[in-house]
Amino acid sequence: MKNLFNLFFLIGLFSSCVHDPCKKQPCNNGGTCSKGLCECTEGWGGLDCSEEQTPSKMYITKIVLLHYTGSKPGGLSWDSLDAADIYLYFIKNGFGGPIYTSQTIQNANSNISYEFIPSNPVKIDKPLDNYIINLWDNDGGWPKDELIASGSFVPYIKGEKFPKKVFKELSWGQMTAKVEIYYDYEW
């Protein structure tokens, strides 16, 4: 009987020494624990997957123009006979050529939303840099085109946890526009 007791005691002692190293290692943001170490999902790092990583690239997949000022200051129409012929123009840091120029929408109504979907997603190589989006009235090309609204933005902001859609307000004097920008990320 004593030997049986000792056997159960030893089995209990050794089985209590076997522990799961993942019990003490919580993995955040969808990370999983394997042998006491967190395997993090894309965009997250650190011992417990709580450190937001800066994406190496971002892609603009769609821009939705929600609203823009339908007339010039003083109430004048954008075009002499009809509404503005609008297009979007993205530039990086205000320098160089465009990284995206949309198609022109003829005689646009300022109270209707318009989707601009690039044929290829617009690549943002430096997500922490400043970019500028301009809304123009197409009057036959530069220098005749008129700026309706403009705004700068930084595509990636740490702490926002990789939103798929962001809202931006553009302005130019008294004129304004609101846009939604849709993103994809690459690490």
C-alpha cells in the first residue's frame, strides 16, 4: 500500500511540474502562442504582439468624394454654362509629379458622392510622409484648371490600428470638400 501511495505521489509531483508555457504568455492582436513565444499577425510585433508596426507600403484602393463646394466664392458657377468637371490629383510632399490623377467627371453635382477607383492601387512608398490631395475643376488643363479644394495628410498614423477607410476634409479659402480614402497595407 505504501508503494502504491509513493507511486501516486511521484506521478502527481511530476505531472504538476509539466506546465504550459503559453499560459503565462498572452498574445495580443490575434497573435498565437507556440512554446511560450508569440507568433504575431501582420502589422504587430513585440514579445506579446502589442507593438504596432509601421507598414512598408500602403495602397489607396478607392477615393470617394462625399461633397464639395458647388460654386466659387461669390456664388459664381465653376464653368460658365454648367457645373464643374472634377478630377483628383495626388502628389507627395507637394513636390514632383502626381502619384495619381483620376478621370474627369463632367458636370459633377456637388451634392452627389463620386467614387474614384484607380485601375491599379495607388502605391504609397513612404506611409509616414506628407501627401497632398487636390480637387480640381478641369477647364482644359494647366493653367486654366481651377483648384476647388486641397488638403494634406499622412497616410499612416501610429495608434489608429490600420483602418481600411479614413475621412479627410479638404479646403481652399472658403471652398471645402470631404473625401473617404480606402487603404490596403503591406509589411
